[in-house]
Amino acid sequence: MPGAVVVRDERVTLRTFETEDIPFLQRAHANPEIRYPMGNPLKSQAELESWTDDAADRFVACLDDGTAAPGDADDARVTPIGVVTVEDANWRRPELTYWLVPERHGDGYGTEAVSLAIDYTFRTYAHPAVGACAYESNDASRGLLESLGFVEEGRTRMAFYTDGEYVDTVQYGLLRSEWDAANE
């Protein structure tokens, strides 16, 4: 069950990722519609528990009904739809990773969740930029990043083996000054 509210907008809430969220994470990682496109191996809940021990800022993207309070994560009022992570912020340029459950694709929730994570990152850390990476073939993810102002900065050829083939990854960056100017 997702934890306390970190940040929210009109439709999406980012809540702290808690140990109780590991079953949600494991079910998502077992789902072929998420696992294959992301290139993730199948993992048990026990294997994913160590995932929460790193220094990343990890959030559960949720749809909260109008009665859910900031500290309230009751299953009847809070529906988890994905995970957004801010990695490596304590020692280098933060990198965002994100995914949504397939039934929530195409409704703008990913854009809202990543936007909230960008705001959080720039309010929390004194870095001049944030980065993200997408598979070359993932048009939706690349479009999401580009719609938020990310600029392609590079490419790693044949970086991951996913869904039966090697794929390139495209690295993106977004400067704090660009984000601030776009959101004035």
C-alpha cells in the first residue's frame, strides 16, 4: 500500500514507495506487457526487496479519489498505476525512470507523473539538470520526454537485450533553466 503523499496535481499523486508495495511491483514486473519492453528479468518478491535498499527516491504513481488524505493510502481510495524513480541524485545528475500499468497508457498519466518527479527533483536537489533514457523503439516514452522539454543528448548502441533483440537507448537531458522557463 503506497505511503504518504509527496506531491500531487489534479489527477496523479506521487506517494512514497513502501515495503508493502513490493507485491504491486512484482506483479508489474511479471506482466509481459511491462517486463519485455523494459527488458526486465522475472523476479520474485524476495529479489525485489533489495531493490528498495538503494538510495533512490522511489514513488508510486497513484490515482487518489477525492477523499484520500495525504497520509491515507487506503486501498479503497488510492489506486497505484505505476512507479517513478529518481536515481543517483545524491552523487551525480539525477536519472528518472518510470513505467505505468498498461491499462493506464495513453491517458496522460505518465506525463503528469514524470512532470511531478521533475518538480520534486529540482526542489529537492541542487543539480542543474535531470536525465532520462528510453529505448529507441519506445515512441511513447520518447514522446513523453520530448513533450516535457527533454533534449536528446546521446545514444548507446545495442545497449539492452529486450523482447528478443538488442536495442539502442537514447539519453535525454533537461536543464533546470529550461524547465523553469517552460513552467513560469
